[in-house]
Amino acid sequence: MSAFEPRVFSGVQPTGNLHLGNYLGAIKRFAALQDTHNCIYCVVDMHAITVWQDPAALQAAIREVASAYIAAGIDPKGSIIFNQSQVAGHAELAWVFNCIARMGWLNRMTQFKEKAGKNRENASAGLFVYPSLMAADILLYKGTHVPVGEDQKQHLELTRDIAAKFNNDYAERIAELGLGGEDGYFPMTEPLISGAATRVMSLRDGTKKMSKSDPSDLARINLTDDADTIAKKIRKAKTDTEPLPGDADGLKERPDAANLVGIYAALADVSVADVLKDHAGAQFSAFKPALADLAVAKLAPIADEMRRLKADPGFIEGILADGAGRADAIARPVMQGVKDIVGFLTTRK
Ligand code: AMP
Ligand code: TRP
């Protein structure tokens, strides 16, 4: 048994174009976890500026992610919703973790390689140390469980490596100060990557991830799309010419078909096997309208609520301020412990 209280932490970057992958891979599952866990959901604005963001657009995008959280069913009274830059501990702990993480570890991160592209020399230093900040986000609250999409798995492994090295490097000091038992000061965080849609693919190419930055808007369903747009994008989605198979094995080597079936399963909260049981032998001309109806039924109410919230920025900002206060109250003693452990002198008022 771990000595750590279970706590869920996750975050989404406010970088525009929230899409179905963000919803099914992350936000929908954030809402579901509230029934069983204490949850903290962050809008990670400090991560966003690792690549250039227009300031006014960034502020709008922060409100938009917070609205999506609420529209998807996260209760801002029970759970904590806040934006990262309002709690100073994230930057403070990230610095300590930059001194724990090794260059070699960060060099292996595939997201950095993808985002930096060919011109690495011109990438920001922030983009390189992005995973230290992510580890700090989680461990500032001693987060034990992190719901994310498949693409974040490597970052969570790094989070465990950082926690383990910190616990190990300072083991004696942690024991001396009575700040942790055998398990150390920080928990070994577990990723929660599960369900039929941990990696939602582009509607135009089933071998590519659905992404905010895809130049084709037809590649993704945005959380703000209206019913007609959702139906149109599904109608135009790439498929093959075969009917749907009777079981999941029949979807191997059929990435576009597998993607649409996975989306259906995740939206309907059923398994891929169940979807195929109901639709075996169906042509896409029949399956696509069924998927479009389901997607509209599930997503249109979220889009409506987001529009309603957008009209009242003061309300969202109030929630973020309240959340930041509550998050800070949890973070402060954890950060004070880190300062004592590493040997910083602090004057306690
Ligand atoms: P980001 O927009 O990069 O901050 O991602 C926010 C969350 O959405 C993370 O948990 C990602 O893993 C998840 N996510 C992003 N794209 C996808 C996708 N195509 N399929 C499933 N999850 C995704
Ligand atoms: N890196 C995550 C992404 O791109 C966002 C993120 C930042 C995050 N900090 C986090 C996710 C902490 C989970 C926990 O999607």
C-alpha cells in the first residue's frame, strides 16, 4: 500500500482548437473520475508559451479550456479548476526538477523532437524542459493518478524518473526531516490511459493523430463545431470500401475504419466489440450517419454550454481565481518541504 492519498491531476494546454481527441482522451475522463477521486484540473498556460502565443488569443484560450472543463461536467466546487501561472509553486518546483532531470532523459522525448522539428537550434529552451514543468505540475500536489491520452505516456514515465531520483538523491535528508517514509517524498504517479479512444486519429488520415495544429479543419471535430459541421466532417471522413467486420481483429490494417469505430465506442461508453456486434456487415454509408447522430447528441450540448460560458468571462475568471487559491493551499506545504529537503533557507513569517 502506498503511503500517498490518491489524488488525480491533469492538464490541457490553452492553444486553441480543442477537439474530439482532447475530449475523449482526456476531458471526458476527467469528469468521470470526480465521483471516486479528489481531482485537480489545470489549464497549463505556462506550457502553452513554450511556442509563441498571441497574448490576447492566449487569454481567450485559457477561458475556453476552463469552459470546456465545466461544459464537460467537471464541477468547479468539488474539483479544483485553475490556470497554472496563478500558482507560483509550478515554476518553483520546475526549477528544482530541471536540476534533477538529466539532459539525456529530456533528449529522448519524442514530443520535443516532433515539436522542435528540423530546426532544433531555434526551439525555445522552455520547449526542451517542458517535461520537468509537467512533472512539477503533478508532484506539487503529490498527484498519484494522471488521466491523459496515449501521447503523454513518455512524459509520465519521465515524471516517475524525476520523482525516483529526487527521493533517492535526498533519501537521508527526507528521513532526517521526517518528511516521508519508505516511499519517499514524492509518489510514483500512475498514468490512466484507457478506453476506446486513447489516441483519436485524423478524420482525413487514420495513421495520423487528430491534432490542434492540423492545417485541415476537416481532420478534426472541434468542441465548438455546430451540428451541421460535425455531420459534414463525419460524412467526409476517410474510409475504405469494405463493410464493418464482426470483431476487432477485422479492424487491423484498417486505420480509418478502426478510428471511426473507436470514436463511436468512446462516445457511446461501450466497447469496440459491442459496436461491432451491432454494426457488423454495415457499409459506411449506414454507419457514418449513425456516428454523426451520436456525435451531435453528445457534443452539441457541450458546445452550447461553452458558448453560454463564453458570454460571461467574469464567471470563468472567478472560478479560476477560486481554484488557484485552493490549489495554492495544497501546494504551499509541499513546496516548503522541497525547500527544506534541498537545503534552501527560508524565513518563516
Ligand atoms: P494538449 O492539447 O496537447 O494539451 O492535450 C490535452 C490532452 O488531450 C492530453 O491528455 C492529450 O494526451 C490528449 N489528447 C490530445 N490529442 C489527442 C488525441 N488525438 N487522442 C487522444 N487524446 C488526445
Ligand atoms: N503535456 C500535456 C499535453 O500536452 C499537458 C500537461 C501539462 C499535463 N502538465 C500536465 C497533463 C500534467 C497531465 C498532467 O497534453
